[in-house]
Amino acid sequence: MTEPELAYLAGLFDGEGCVLVAKASRANGKQYFTLLTNISNKDLRCLRFAMERFGGRIAVQKSSQVGRWALTSKRAATFLTAILP
């Protein structure tokens, strides 16, 4: 990726994104924490742009037509590291 593309994604994340650390449970009952990142936006083109470069998934809320691009675990960490200034 080019530096301007990473800067674009950093700005998009700064304005429309968030970082979460969530507690989850495995099938055997053991609990663990996982890193999550997401960006929400009505313009799905910018979300597809991010997904094409870092993976993840996009979900669209039907009532508002707002899309949410989400990454978990290692992909989330890779994305956050890439957009550091």
C-alpha cells in the first residue's frame, strides 16, 4: 500500500472507527480476550477499499444503510500497526 492510502485509512479510522477489547469464551468454557476494530460509514466504497487491503468483513444495517467493516485479532493488530503515523 502507498503512504497516501494508509494516511487515508488512518483518517477514516480516526473519524469513523473504534477499537474494542472483548471478552469471549471458547467451546470448552475457557475465556479469552480478543482485539476488534471497526469502521462505520454509509459510503460502502471506502469500506470495500479497506477490506480489499486488510481483509475482514462488511455488514450493512438494513434500516439505516450504514456499513461496518470489522477486523479481529491479528488482522486488527496488523491494520492498527500499518496506520500508525
